[in-house]
Amino acid sequence: MSKILVFGHQNPDTDAIGAAIAFAHLQNELGKDTEAVALGTPSEETQYALDYFNVVAPRVVEAAGAGADVMLVDHNEFQQSISDIADTNILSVVDHHRIANFETANPLYYRAEPVGCTSTIVLKMYKEAGVSIPKEVAGMMVSAIISDTLLFKSPTCTPEDIQAAKELAELSEIDLDSYGLDMLKAGTKLSDKSAEVLLDLDAKSFPMNDKNVRIAQINTVDLDEVMSRQTELETAMEIACKTEGYDLFILVVTNILDSDSELLVFGEPKEKVEEAFGTKLVNNRALLKGVVSRKKQVVPQLTEAFA
């Protein structure tokens, strides 16, 4: 019998990979034959965590195979999942995002909680099952929480995330602040990456009314470094819209030190972006003070504007 594949979303971030590793380990300990896989190669931030804790990156897969048993973490929307998700048998979902565009033919285990990181939920599941967490797995889980909450600066962060991070930091023997900042900075080395790569580092598609909206996010310590490449980025966004069928492409460039973001927008209807954030685009750009979370401060506002 084939292994049960456990994976996060496309263009995986640290939580998508860390939660998959942790949840697959937990399920193995509970008697399931699982394997953590990824729907893309790790980002530099994630690779920093993998290297630090001596964890081998999950193998990258493009399809699971018709009828394959799978478990989803850190996502549920089909357009963000594996290419043949509609043909698989979804056994479980553990997530902290909105629930949309999701259905199954069979009953399943579904756990979604309004916390800042999927790995916070997985930690609860370890405790409920009475299963101990190895140091390296704890390390990937705390890295995921640091990433998703921007070291607790994101409005998505909850007291549960902070407490979970403290527990996992102790298990993984790290100092939260120093390790966390080093890991986040590892993900901001952007100058050697093409515009196409930058736009695909952390990007998700969202159907909004009758429009297909692509929202990418880049973390940096220097907004000007990214925005100096505006022409190159807009050209790559235009190509992506034509080839992938996006109506609107929004790039959110987030300064992890100042906790602000700047938008770069291509496509139509741009007025919906202005409506969503109460701003005016100038040269297709707008600065959003205090905005760092795509999940809580970008997607809901756009969804309402498109309704």
C-alpha cells in the first residue's frame, strides 16, 4: 500500500513544510504510514530552518495519483493544493485559513482554528495524543510559528501562538528572538532572484466574485530594494496574467522590521484594490502602514470589495 502523503500548499512557506513534517511524524507515531512531501522547493527562510535543525527537505511532488490517500496542512482551497487534488482521497485537514472551494466525497477529519500558524494546532494534537516531539521536529514547528507571525508582530498572532513558540523553543533549544530574527532575515536575500522567482516565492490564487486574483508576498528589510525593480516586476506580472489567467496580480512587499507593506498592482479592476484599502494607487503602488498579514489584512478586505 502506498504511503499517505502529507503536504501544505503550493509555493510552500515555512509553515507549509514544517507543519507537514510535524503532522506526518505525529501520524506515523499513531500508526499511519505517512510521508511529508512538498508542492515546491523550500524558500531560503525555510532552508535556513531545515539546515539549522539538520532536517532533510521533503521531496517535491507534482501529483499524488488518482485515488491516493492524502492529508492537507496549512491550506484547504483546491486551487492552492496539489494538481490532482480533486482525484485524491482526503483523509484529514489541519489549517488556520478561511475555508473555501473545498469539498470531499467521503467524511474526513477536519480541524481549523483561528490561530496564527498551523503548527500551533499540531502542537495541541501532539499533546492530546500524548506523543513526544523530537528536537528537530519541534525546531521546524517553532520556525513555522516565527515565520507566520513575523516573530509575533503579525495581527494574526494569538497568545496561543506565543505560548506554543515558547514551549517549542525550549524543546528545540533555541533563543526565540535571536534565532527568529536570523531566520527571517535569511528569507530577505532577494537581489540575486529574477522577478519571476520573486513573484512565485509566496503566492496564492483567490477566486473573488468572477475574478481570479493572484496575491504574492515578499518579505524584505528594504522596500526600496524591491520597488527599484518595478518595471521588471510589472513585466513578469503581465506575463503571468496572460499565461495563467489571472485578472488581477497584487504584490505585497512587507518590511519585516517596520511592519509596513507596499502594494504593486497589475491588471484590473484596480479600483477594487483602492476600495479595499481606502487608498489611491499612484504609479500602481500604495503604501499600507501596519499591514503585514495577507491572511488577515489583505484577503478579507479584497474579498469584501469584490462581493
